[in-house]
Amino acid sequence: MSPYQSMDSAGKSRFLADEYALVAEPLLTRIQTETGAAALCLHVLAKGMGLAQGWHLSQGDPALRPPLETTSRPAPAGITRLALGEDPAHPLAVLSLPAGLPAPPARSLRALTRLTEGFCLRWALEEDLLHSRRRIRRLEHLARRDPLTGLLGRSAFQALLQQRIGAGETGPFALVMLEIEGFRATSTLYGPAFADLYLRTLASALRRSLPVDALTARLGGDAFVFAVPMPSPAARCLEVMLGRIRSAILRATARLGRPGLGRVRMGAALWPDHAQGLSRLCDLATRSLQARRDSGQPGYCLHSPGTPAPPDPRQLRHHLPQALARQEIVPFFQPIYDLQSGRRRGYEALARWEHPDLGRLMPSRFATLFEDHRHASRLTLTLARHALNEVSERCWKQGDAASVGLNLTIFDLHSPEIVFDLQTLVCDCNASWSDIIIEVTETVMMGARHGPVFRTLEELRRRGARIALDDFGTGYGSLRHLGGWPVDILKLDRGFIARMDSSPTDAGVVRALVRLARDTGLEIVAEGIETPAQLVALREMGCHLGQGYLFHPALPGPEIARAPACGFDLGALCG
């Protein structure tokens, strides 16, 4: 970089004046000799050089030097001014000399004009080059950065991290993939402007909670990645750091004033312990994130050798139309039992993908398809039709009044056609609305009361369907949804049930929620019952209904007869 490029306007003026004077002063001396002038002054105008002000070159009497701002006015008495340049109205420079002297020779004026034009052109090119370099640096910066959050982009992140690894500039580090739970639903409910604010807030909290030598990038959508140096023991240090990051994100997003924000999942892998190649390390971190997604809970998962490889979402999305046509995506049925009598009351329909190459995929493996508005409604209606047909054929036609729970997404409930689509299915399958339970999560119900979600649920309930609030107790707005929202059933999140045996606090929460349901006239279903001790405790609390592996895993349609209406001898089951 030349000294000129780092100067301000005043510095540029001085620099140009010095260089110009070296070659212009001999010409001025010659003109002074040719005209016999005792003194003369050349005023180089700022406009020619693109500067804030011009400058003077004087030979002899300084009285000929006019103020810079007056060079465009008529010359005072006793002074002659000659404009240099093609346009006398907009000259590059003005030559001032005493009046009454012979005019300078044309060749000398041409030489002085050419010299001035050459300098103007040279410095105009310098300025253009300088601005071009600045624009290139700015474009390079924008290409490397995510325009919304200011974090690195995918390519820049990979290039910088690979450079650090290749140059031996990094010690052991953790590569962490991060995603926001329920981001698509939040974006749908509150709009793209709020979604952008949410992403910026989370990115800012993430950046502040990481050390200065960490690399952080946004991969797109709600996906982020960061590489952070890890001291030994890495696993313990990583656990502490990720806990701090989660807390920082929750605190920052809480200020946005919306419920349910800041819940993130993370998957991590360590370099060089788990992999030495960057591509392999990214794959392992992605597997860990998928494993955390499969758990259905926020938090983080560190790679272990047994973590399965996740299916590629792009390939799943590409094969979805064929899968639907071949009926590869089908409902499985989780039986729901009365915890007092032991009778089977109904089923919850759960999606399974019988993939020809990958085997049976659980919903978490293709959950992104339900979060994509282009596919969500089609998937929901396909599963609903299969579920109603199976239950109609194997239960209702046999006189078994089993209920069936259908899970709806935020996109379904925002669609004005969903009620009519379901009405068509009810008629086609000879079903009754009273046999259908519409299951929605608290995330789906985060919208305003009397908004589109509320109106859709209210209409479904008016037709006879019952509304179940799924995963109750995990969101920020649980109790708010009981006041005025169309809710008939509460489904306790399996996390509370799993920790009942070891955590008196969770057991107390379950007891309080069962009492709350009883006092408000709602049915309550405990999800994820897996041990006799959990069943005994729930029965003692007065919980109405339950489902889980203790009774039956989810069954394919042809096998739902394995869960007969007469149910279980709960005394024997409790041991």
C-alpha cells in the first residue's frame, strides 16, 4: 500500500503538492522568464484532484496568491488570470500574473496544462484503484460472513478451520453443531421479522459466550456450528462450556418477550480424539446432534463410537413422493390404557418410515419433513387416512370403540382447509369425530388466543373431536393454555415420568399436575411408562391414563389386535 492510500484529504493535498511542485516549478520559472513577470502564482483547483481543497505554487510576490475560495471570482485590478484545461468555465488550474505583461507562449501553457492533466489523471486512477480495493475487501468480507448474524459463512468457516489444522495452529478442539428447537414454528407464528431478530439475538449470545479464539458460523436456517479449543479433560470442560452457552442463550432470548424461545440442541465431536479430518469430524458432530434430536429433549450429546449415522435430509426429501406413493410412511399405534381398570382406551398414531435401504426410521430421523410447509400437510393427511382406515377395519367394525390420536403440525393448523380435509377422511373411513383426538404440542399453541390456531382447534372441537395438549409441562406457556384454550386432555411429558423414581421434585411435579387436571375437569395421560414402580406411583396419584413400553411398544396396523380392549391385569403388572 502506498503512503497516499492511508492519508486523509489534507495529507493527500500536501503529498500531491510536493510531487507536483517538483515537475511544475521549472515550467513556472520558464513562463516567468518568458513573460518578464516579477512574480506569478499557479492555483491547482481541488476539483481536478477530487480533494477537499486545492493548493498554490508561487514564484515571487505572495500578494498574487488569492484565497482558495475566491479563485472563481473575477480577478482584481492589476492581476491577470489564465484558466488551464479544456473547459475555461471549469479549469484544472488558474495561473495568476501581473496585468499588462505579454501572454505566456502557447507551448508553455500547453506543457503546463498537459502536466496538470497528467497529474489529475494519475491521482484519479489512484483514487479509483483505492476505492476498488475497498469494494473488493468489502465484498470478500460479505462473502465470508452471514449477512443476518455477522457470523462466518459455511465456506469461510471450513476454510479457516482447515487452515488452522493444516498449519498446526490449533490444539485439541471441539466441533459443535447447534440447532434451535421449534424454530420453524416460531417463524410461522411470529413472522420473518421476529425470526430474524431471534436468530441475531441467539448468534450474539453465542458469540459472547465463546472464547475469542473460537470460530463460529451460521450454516443456514436455524443451524449453527462452532469450533472451540478444549483443555484437558476435554469431555468435562465441554460439558461446562455448553451448559454456560445454553444459559446465555436462554437469558438473551428471554428478553424477546415470547414463550418457548432459546431451547437448543447440540451435537459435539472432538479433534483429534474422534477424527483427524474435518469432513469426518463434521459427520460425527452431525450424528451426535441427530442422537440428541432422537431423544426429543434439548441439551447436548458428545459423539460416541456407537452413534448411528443419520440419514441425509436432502435424500429423504427427494424420495418423499415415492415413499408416499409406495406407502412406506405408515402409522404405528401406541396403545393407551386406563390406569385404574387396565382396559385399553385407544391409540396414538405415530409415524414410521419403512425405508427400503435404511430400515425403519423413527420420526425424529425425518422430523425436518414435518417442519417443511411443502410436505407437512401432505404427510399429516396421508398418515391420518392410514390410521383411520386401520382403526376402522380392526376396531370400529368389530364393535371396539377405540379412540385414535392424530398429531397435527403448526402448518396443518394454519391451513384453512385442514378441517374440511379431516371431515372428508372422517366420512370416507366411516369414523366419528368423537373417536378422534387431535394432539398438539405447546409450541404449536404459542400463538395468540383467537388466532388461526385457536380457531382451527375450536372448530375441530365443535365438531366433536377432543384436543390433547402433548408434552405438557415442558413449555413456558403451559398453564396459560388451560385458560380459555380448547383443551380436553393433558399428556404429561415422558421426561417427568422417567425421573419420578430418582427425583422427588419430578414426582412432586407429576403429582401436582395430576391434581391440577382433576380440579380443572381434564383427563390426564402419562407418557413413557416403562417400569412397574412408575405405574404404581401414577395409580396412587390418581392418574387417569397411560402409555409406554411397560404395556406395549408402538404396533404396526395389522398387529394392533395384540392390544385387546380388555387390557391388562394391572395388579399382576405392578408385581
